[in-house]
Amino acid sequence: MKKIYQNYKHAIPLIIYGIIYLSWFAHLEKTVTTDYQVIHTFVDDYIPFCELFVVPYFLWFAYVAVTVMFFFFKNKDDYYKTCAFLFTGMTIFLIISTLFPNGHHLRLTEMPRDNVFTRMVSGLWATDTATNLWPSIHVYNSLGAHFAITKSSYFENKKGIRIASLVLCVSIILSTMLIKQHSVFDVITAFIMAFIMYLVVYHYDVLVAVRRRRAAGKSKPQIG
């Protein structure tokens, strides 16, 4: 039992944060219903509705989850970097949604067609409110998953997987606007936040530097 705990204790932060995030988000979904700031840009009015993109929108859940779990089992450094990237952005999103309730009025009042994809979109809209959208976590986490894959030495020579990740990442980002889940503003701000976190987590390796400093501190001989 002790060995299992030692091997998988890095799951504890993921579990704790998952509970906090889901509870907080569920509270926002229940409380932010009418009194919120409407987010809209003129570009939103020119973006067509394309129900086919509901497929990559739903693939987002598997994309992010599989990326996190892969590194959980394969590489702790990549896992911690991925979690640091995702958790920071998700927390900022929750704080913004709490202090600045937001939503949009982009959804169609009537579907232009009747097919399996429009029914999927209708089902999504029925369960997911058009509030708590800024910045787009779908966009931010997709970028985070792609960065994690492309910056990992494990995938350094796996060009096919890196390309597939890019295609899926771009498809998910486009889907947020093409099925009227997000405004362009949500997408742009998610990109800005992701760029900043990319510099912190991957370019400057802040997380690795902190861990090495802590390890060095523990290894110093005690005096006295």
C-alpha cells in the first residue's frame, strides 16, 4: 500500500483541484443566470454556424484528459508542468467569472437544419448555460494540452502525434466560435493568457526552478 502511495501520490493535487474546480464552477452555473455582462464583438456577427464542429468541441474532454493522464503515468515533470499550466488558467477563469459575471447572446433561436450534429448542439446548449465564458477554457486548455505534447521530450521524434495534436487543437478552438459557444473576445483573451503561462511554465521553466531549489534546500547539511 505504501509503495502504491509513493508511486501515485502526485494524483492528490489533481483530485483535490478537480473537486474544488467542479464545485466552484457548478455554483457559478447555478447563480449566474440573468445579471451578467454581455460579451460581444462585431466579428461574432460574421462567423457562420457550423454544427459539424460540435465533434471536435466534445473531443476536447478526451484530448485534455488523455494528455494529463499520459504524463501522469509517463513523466512527472511533464505532468506537473501540464497541471501548473491548466490549473492556473482555470483558477483565473473562476475568479473572473465570480467577480465579473459574463455571458453572451450568440446562440441561435432556431436550428437552420435538423441532423445528428444540430441535435448534439441543442443537447449541449440545454445542459451548458451561455454564461461563465471568459476567457474560454476550451481554448486555453487545448493550447495547454498541445504545448504539453510539443514540449515533451517523449514526443520529440513523434511528428505524426504532434501534427495530429495541432490539428485537433485548432479544430477545437474554431469549434468554440462556429457552434456559438464563445465570442471571439473569449478566444483572444484565452490566447493571451496561454501565451503568458507558456512563458512562465515552458520558456522560463519556473516550476522546474522552484522544484530544484526546494530539492537543493533539503539536501543542505544541517548545522548545529
